[in-house]
Amino acid sequence: MKSKGASFGEIMIVFLIISVALIVFLRITSDYLKSLVFVKEFFILNSLLQSKYQLLIAYRNKALERPFGGETIQTAVWPSFPNNFCIDFDASTGKINVNSASTCEFKLINGLRLNYATYTISSAPFNDYYIFSIRAYDRLRRISSEIENIYITKWHPAF
Amino acid sequence: MASSFLKNKNSYTLLEVTIVLLLLSFAILIVSQIYLNVINTSIIVNDYYQSLENVRLGTEKLWRILKYGWSFKVLNNGQGLSFQKKDCTTTTISFDSLNRILNYQEENLNPESVFDPDLVKVNRIIFVTDTPNVNENYAYFQYAPKVIVIFYDLEIRSKRGVTTSLVFEQAVAPLNSTYTSNLCQR
């Protein structure tokens, strides 16, 4: 008499199909969520990079704030270190701080530190200008974002 | 033929058919639930993209206006900023903590929200500017802020009620901070 039950092979095929379907569905959901997290992190990293870029411009412009009697075109006081440095804004003193370091943490003005993300600023000094590159790196998600070839003159004329 | 069909002894019992239908229903239920979850996730992700896009538009608008602004003054311990736009219109950006929105208001006009209140709620906002290095104020560049830093603590929302936080900072170095005189005060 022919057996009505399913064979082991048939059961395995059914399980395989169900497993593949589950994996595909879960993968799609996970990719959706991952893409959201990545977009959000890129948004944060790019905002912070843009913020550092503006701080560099502001730091150069601070050189104009000198007592009268001097030249109208001032040379910006850039740090003596040639390669890497960090630039931060201290909200309590209202000062832009520049420190020599190869890797920097993101310190937000309310005291929050984004420990999972770091940035580096590399500079190439020339006679009249610097070329800066700022690179931010998210250690958790292993993503990075970069602004390259920022040309900033060492001086700024007063219009 | 009909008689041979009725005489077929190999047919399934009612119990067997019921069990098969039950198993099939469970399988369909599980698969459809997973499918619905995928669809829900994609809707939530699309909503978040829309909210992030709204944040980007709002912050870019502020960046553009502040870049060409004059006479910046921080208000209410950093919860607002007053300045003059490129056309010298007095403008205020202020945090409404009750409704959790960031208002943008030009002189003699009604306030408008920087972000869409349905998509973005503002938990906290801080405006700070740098302090000048000298006490002289003969020239605008001597006392004008060289940078305005804005700290955002936002809550972005999906239409399905799911929320996530977005904390970031924005800095603007105003172009007019190197001018000798304040064109809005002539």
C-alpha cells in the first residue's frame, strides 16, 4: 500500500522554502532600518563637518578683532603645528579653541560628547593660505564623511 | 464516472482536510504578518526620510539667512536669536517650549515654524555666539559675532507615531562680520 505521508526530502524542501522566505523578508526589513540609521548618521556627521568648516572660517576672521592702530589687513593667528589639530567652540567662554591633536572628539556646546564619532583636520600650509581637509568617522557604524580642499587665506581684509 | 468518483476510497477525511486548512491558514497568517511588517517599516522609514528632509530644509534656511545677517543678539539664555536680515528686517528665531516648535518671525509678520510641527518636535535649542577679543566698538568687525553655533535636540516623527531623536550642531560664520560698518545701522 502506498504511504500517504510526506517524505523527509519533501519536508526539508518545504522548510527550506519557508526559511528562504523568512530570511528575505527579515533582510528587507533590516535593510530598511539600517538605511534609516545610516541616513541619520550621515546627516549628523555632515552637520558636524559643516560646523567645523564654519569654525575654521570664524577663527580666521577673529584675527580682525584687534585694537585700532594696526593694519587693516591682519594675519590670522594660526597654530604653529603644521599638520593635525582640533577646533572647538567653548560656549562658556565664547572662544574658539584650537589644540594640536591627531584625532579629535566631537564636543557639543551643551557639554555632550559624541564618543562614537571622531574627526581629523589636516592642513597644508602655504605662504598666503592653508588647505584643510576635515574627515569625520563613526566608529559604531563604520561610516565616514569628508570635506576636502578647503582653501582659507591666512588673512581677511576689512571691507 | 460519477459512481466511480463516489466509490473512491482514497479520499481525505474531514479531520485531515481541517488540519491542512488550519496549517495553511497559520502559514498565510505568518507570511502576511511579516509582509505587513515590511510594508509598515518601509512607511515608517519613508516618514523619517520626509522628516529628515524637513530638518535639512529648515536648518539650511536658517544657515542662509544667518550667513548674510547683521547685529546678532542671543535672547532668553540661548533660547532665541534676534538679528537683522540682509534687507535689514529685524528678525527673531525663538523656541516655543509649550508647543515644542522653533518660530521664525520677521518684523510685522506672523511667526512661522522653522520645521513642520507634525514631523519635527523641538526638545531643546541653544544659540551661542563668540565674544569679541577687544572692547573697542568703532568698527563692526570688532564686535560682530564671528560665529553663531546652534545646538539642536529634535524629535523626528513618523505618521504612525514612532519617534526617534536627532541631536546635532550647526555653525554659521556670518559673511558680514568682516565689514567695517554695520550697513543696517547707517
